[in-house]
Amino acid sequence: MTRKTLIATAIAALISISAAPTMANEIFIDQFGFGNATGGSQVGFGNTIGMNQWGAFNTGAANQFGDGNVAGFGQVGVNNSAESWQNGNFNQAGVAQFGEDHTSVMSQDGNGNTVVGVQVGQGCSADVAQSGSGNVSAFVQVCG
């Protein structure tokens, strides 16, 4: 292999390695406790899912179809459930649940939508659906 071919191959490899993270999808999961479960799906580029669950029997699922979507769940307690569906680009969804038996479902169909929420106590339930672009929703509930 000639020196020029070797250098060209090395440059091409560096470009492909450095380009991958900007297009890649990311998932961050931290679970502490017992019986926690998380999952989801990503179709597109630049999507991020982050889940942090402490306690027992908490579940989370994030599904992203598009580019540049972000979903994040934080659950502390027992038997909490969080779910998000994002269809479009640059949507953001996040929920923090503290206590037990909380449920949240966040659905976004469009571009540039944001939904965030906090649930504290016992037995809160939230279901937020947004269609279109540029929508912003927030919810805070104390139940029990």
C-alpha cells in the first residue's frame, strides 16, 4: 500500500468515526432497586432517551420516530409507569415521578413540541397528547 493510499484511508476512517456520534442515537439508563424495566425504540438520527429509576417495579418506555427528539424519565418509588411517543422532529418529553402507582403517557405528533411534568404522592395519572408544531405543555400533580 502506498503512503498516499494509507493516509487517504486513515483520513476517511477518522471522518467516518467522528461523523457517527453527531448522527447517532443515544440511550442512557440507570436503574437501582428491584424489578425495574425500561425499553423503547428509535428511528431517525440524533435522538436521545434517558431513564433513571430507583425503587421497585417501575417501568419506562420511550419511542422516537424522527430526528433530534429527547425523552427523559426520572422515577423514584414503587410501581410507577412512564411512556412517551414522539413522531416528528425536535420534540422534548420529560417526567419526574416520586411516590407510588403513578402513570404518565406523553404523545407528540409534529415538530418542536415540549411536554414536561412532575407527579408526587400516590396514584397520579397524566395523559398528554400534542399534535402540530411548537406546542408546550406542563403538568404538576400531588395525589394520594
